[in-house]
Amino acid sequence: MSKSPFLQSVESFMRTRRYSRRTISTYMHWMKYFILFNNKQHPSELGDMDIERFLTFLAVERNVSASTQKIALNAIVFLKTKFLKQKVGHLGAFAKSRRQRKLPVVLTKTEMTSLLAQTSGTAKLMMSLLYGSGLRRMELLRLRVKDVDFDFCQVQVWNGKGQKHRLTTMAEELKEPLRWQIERVKNILEDDKKNVDYSGVWLPDALARKYQKARFQLGWHYLFPASKTSIDPESNKLRRHHYDESALNKQIKQAAALAGIEKQVSSHTLRHSFATHLLQSGADIRTVQQQLGHADVKTTEIYTHVLKQGAQGVRSPLSNL
């Protein structure tokens, strides 16, 4: 089913308010599902009971996780309150998802060393930052040159998950590779500027108005740029986007295969490994929480479960035979 004029207007509404493409795609999925679930009835005619019935369906019939159910709720509340300007009451009369969250996949330090040994150049640097700084995939790809702080050996993350900013550590060993990468970006920028059609890097509207020359400055360009320039679909201008996330995913999986790692390895596995290894080395859980950018320490506490050997850390009597 193609997007209805109504859903197209919602998408345009989100785009003009600079929601990320990922958020727009996710919210549009759940809004569309909500409308179809209610036999294509217009959302303005649907009330709190309809929302609760849909959320119950997701938990009971679809067996979605609690986090997925929460995302669906957020999408519908956005649709009702932000776009339709309608009030939503206290939504409590729906079945909460009981599907337990899976324990994160974590690599051992030996596996991590082996994984990185299978890569080189930009790919190795990106994976090293995912692991060494605990970054989410899109946080890494959206880094600008100016976000690397060599003096304090840290990385600045702007508008991470939940639109939050934070600082996270940067390994000393990455200083030289990062300087090399920035020099590479500088050369790419100089070549791009020779093209009269090049309109500079994308910037949020407010920043673009405040710093009108910034889109051509090195500091604002992506630390990991795309291999080619492309037309920005929103402005119809020639720009250079950041590195493709699907390409990074493939490189991580290829490296894991070459390293003989049989675990399901993704970019988030490297972030999980960062948190677990920090705790193993004696870091305080609150520090790890801040490094990861978790709003609630309970989210971070899942890594303490990974560290426990056996049930609740109890040594099996078989091991003493």
C-alpha cells in the first residue's frame, strides 16, 4: 500500500522539523499499522480506548518486546498530540509486553583483537571507535571533524538517542589514525569545492542560518564521508553525505567471519563489549552509564548480568571435582 495523502503530510511535517530519517521511518511504520488495525479509520476519530486496544494486540498477539511496544506508543502519541493537536489521556488500560529483553552479545577481549585484526584503514578506525568509545552506529557516522577533541582525548556526541548530547572517551591509540582521517576529509573537501555545484555539507536549519559559511568549513564536514557526492532529496542540492551504514554493517560481519567468530556480531555488539569490558576493568556503573548515554542506570545494569559466571555468579560444584 502506497502512502496516503494523510501519511505523506505527516511525513512532511516530521521532515520539516528535522526528525532523523530513521525516526521518521519507524514512526511512519507504526502510524500506518495503527490505522490499518483500525480498518483505515482516520486517526482523528480514534480515542484512547483504540490506542490501548492496539497496544494490547501488539503485546498479546504479536508478542513484541517492551521497547517495541513503547516505540509504537510514542509514534501514536506523536501523531495525536503533535500533528493532530489532540489530547491523549492516561493510557494505562492495556496489556504490557512481558517479553524479556535478551542479554547482549559480547565479545571477549581476544575476539575483539581478532576482529580488528581482519580490517584496515577507515573500516578499522570506525570499528575501533565503536568499541573504544561505545558509540552507536549512527552516532559514529554522524560525527563531524570538530567533534574529535584531541586535547582531552574525548569524542563529542550531539543529538544522540533521545536527542541528548554527551562526551565519551577516546583511546590514545586512535589519535594518529584520526589525524590521518581528518587530513583525508580535508583533501576530499578541497576537491568538492572545485565543483561549482557543490553546496557544502548538510547542517540543521538553525545552524545553517547562524553560521552561513560553516557548510564549507572542514570542522563541520562528516568525519567519515560518503565515497561520492549526491543530491540531497530535501533541498535538491549537491552535497556529500556520511558513510553508508549498510556498508559498515557488511564490513563488521565480514570481519567477524574472517576472525572465525560464530556469535552474531553487529555494530551494537562492539558497544556492548565496550560497556562490559569497562565494568570488568573496575569502572563504576554510573561512569559507564554516562559514557553510553543511558538515561536510566537500570538500562546499564544489564551488563552486570553478562559478567556473572553461571547462575548469579555461583560456582558449580562440578568444577570442584
